[in-house]
Amino acid sequence: MSTVKSPSYLQSLIPVISLILMLSASVYLYGADSSYGANQIALLLCAAITGLIGIYNGMSWESFEEGMLKGISLAFGSVMILLAVGALIGTWILSGTVPAMIYYGVQILDPSIFYFAACLICALVSVSIGSSWTTAGTLGIGLIGIAEALQLDPAITAGAIISGAYFGDKLSPLSETTNLASAITGVNLFDHIRHMLWTTVPAYVVALVFFAFLGFGNDAQITPVEITALVSAIQVEFNISLISLLPLVFLLFLAYKKVPAFPTILLGALFGAIMAAVLQPQAVEKLAGEVGDLGVVALHLKGIWTTLFDGYTSDSNNEMLGSLLSKGGMSSMLNTVWLIVCAMAFGGAIEKVGILEKLVGGALSMVHSTGSLITTTIVTAFAANVVTSDQYMAIVLPGRMYRLEFERRGLNALNLSRSLEDAGTITSPLIPWNTCGAYMAATLGIATWTYAPWALFNIICPFIGIAYGLLNIKLAKNETQAAA
């Protein structure tokens, strides 16, 4: 049996540089539409380049293929959640839940504080349920709809939603990433959360101030007459009442009870379907069209089934409402699924060939001080988000690789766990081909490159973490060193 050689540094850089060049060309040629096929091609070609390097170093095709399949399998949970979110958007529009959120929101939320309020509301909910994905997939959808109805900037709104959602995701004891970072570094969960406050709270406060400033003096471009027309159009198409918000309450209750994300969202979609049949029979029947002589039951079944896989299509005479509500369905998520599968195939490939370990090991060789160690950890976590396309890998990989170095320098593992979250968790939605970036773009309907500059909390937090490391601020020491 031939021995598989470890790739050289030069070989390890080839797929990464190729990916950067191809994705840059993709964005240059296609702009915000690059995620609709061009990025997928780039990721698969770079996976092929990685495979050639592995085969050159003695790896069999079967072994390489196994690595890619393992990478893809890691995204299975994300894919299932995405499909469920597509179904949820469809049934929540059909049930009147999203229309009700827009109906009440345009009348209650003042445009001058809208961005600030969106960030704050999403933070409170995300802390309560511990999930940025669930927050964005429920409140986020409604807030985007309200912003578009008020003719506010949807990209800034998406940035505010994501900033709030990830603040809560990072600090909630119910969050998967918070528990993962704590577990991989061997620190107490609540000690980990307390230590994160030093970087997380300042970053969030700065983001809130920016969102307040962005909204200051901001008047809705939509006139009171247009708001009245929109509200009236919603009432014509749907039976609106506070009962329409029950699917949202039901889903947040499941999330608070720590029911896993996929069954939570799928049950939320099905609950929305039941509410649609009860509250919006006319909308269900209109969506179903003709079903011959099969009767009302078959008509309702077809209407609900259609919205689960193909979303809702509004035929409102109000052009704005038609644009707001014609979306959803599992089919709307298929392009994002394609992107995630290609990205995870590439991530699995570079891990299997040994390129990822080689690059991280090279980064560790450049660490000469506490500040550079913190900086390298944060940069590595961000790079892992870019290359592996998965926030969990961005936490686990540098967590394993740098743990001994933190210990050797007398630094408490709390500094490592905080650094992993400052970049591994926080930067994941800023990358279009990362599972989180793809999810947020698909769920909120705003391209990642478009909302990323406005995800202020996610941008600021890593830099605060680096500054703390370089300036030796709030770095916990091991007890043995502190005693010395």
C-alpha cells in the first residue's frame, strides 16, 4: 500500500488562492447574482484541484471521495432546516401570519427608530431561544416585509436583524455554538458567557448606536395614503387578527423549550398550514385553483400542499403587496442547497487531503506573543469560515489546534473560547457560501454581499477581540500563573 504524503505549504495554498481568484471573478462578473451558480462552479472546480493534489500525493480517489461526502453530510442538518424554512415562509404567508406582522408593523414601528428596534427585538428573542437561524426565519421575515412596506433599506434592515440575532446566539446558554465553544475548550458554560460579555456588549452597543444614527430623522418614503392602501389590500386578501400571530408564538415556544431546529421549524410550518385552513379558506382555495369534482377538502389540501413546496403567489391589485407576499416554498431554497453542497464538498476535500491542518499549523508557527496568539486564533476562525463553509468547523478546528498553545502561555482557556466565538460564530453570516451566509440570504431575501456591510455587530466584534489581545485587556490567566 502506497503512503499518502502530507501536502507542502505551496500545494496547500494552491486551492485556497484558486478559490479566492475564482470567487473574486464570480463577484466581478455576476455581482449579487454570483450565488446563483457561478460560486458553485468555483467551489467544485477548487474541490477538483484539491483532489488532484491529494491523488498526486498518493491518496486514492475512493478516500478523497469519502472526505467530500463526509463534508457534505455535515451540512445535512442545515439543508433540512433550509427546506423547512422555505415551507414555513409559504404557510405563514398563506395563514396570514406574515401579512399580520406587516399589517401591525407598518402602523406601530416608527421609521426613525426602525433599524434600532429591529436589532434590539431580534437580540431579545435570540437570547431567549438561543438560535439566530430561528430568529431570522421568524421575526426576520416579518421585519424585512415591514421595511419593504415602509420603503426603508432592506439591506440595513437585514444587517440589523443579523446583528441582533447573533448577539443573542452568542450569549444565550441555549445556543449550540455557545455550548460547542465551551465544550471544545473545556471551560464552564456560564464562565464562558461572562467572559464573552467584555467583547460582545461593547460591539453590540456600538452597533445599536450606529443603527439609531442611521434611522435618525429617517422618514418613510411611503406616504400615509400608500400605507392606508397597503393595509386595505392586506385586509382584502386576508382575514387579519392577532390570532394570525399564533404560529409565531407556537414556534418561539418550541424553540424556548429547546426542541431541535428542524422539527421546530417544520412543526411551525405545519401549524401555519392548519391555521391557513381555519383562518384563510378563501386564500387557500384561490391558491389551489381547480380540482374538479374532488370537493372542498381536496381543494384545501392542494392549496396547502402547493404553498409547502412552491410558496405563495399573491394576485393583489396592490403591486407592493404582491411583491412582498409572493415568495416561499421548499423550491425557493434549492439554489441555496446547491451552494451549500458545493461549499461543503470543497471543505471536506481540503480537510481530507490535509491542507487545512497544514495551513493552521503554519499559522501557529507565526505566533510569538499573547496578542499575536489571540489575533491568529480569530483570523484562523474567520478563515475556517471562508474555507470550510461551516461555523462549527470554525470553532472546532482552531479550538483543537490552539488549546495547548494557550495553556503553554499560561492563558486561561476562557480566552480561547471567547476568541472562537468572536470570529467563528460571528463572521459566519458574512460569507455567501458559508451555511450561515447562505441561510440568511435565502431566508431574508437579501444577498450576503449586500447586507454584509450593515451587519455591524458581526464586523465590529472580531476587531474588539483582537484589540483586547494586543492591549492585554481582560485576558484571564491560569490560576497557577496568577499565583506565581
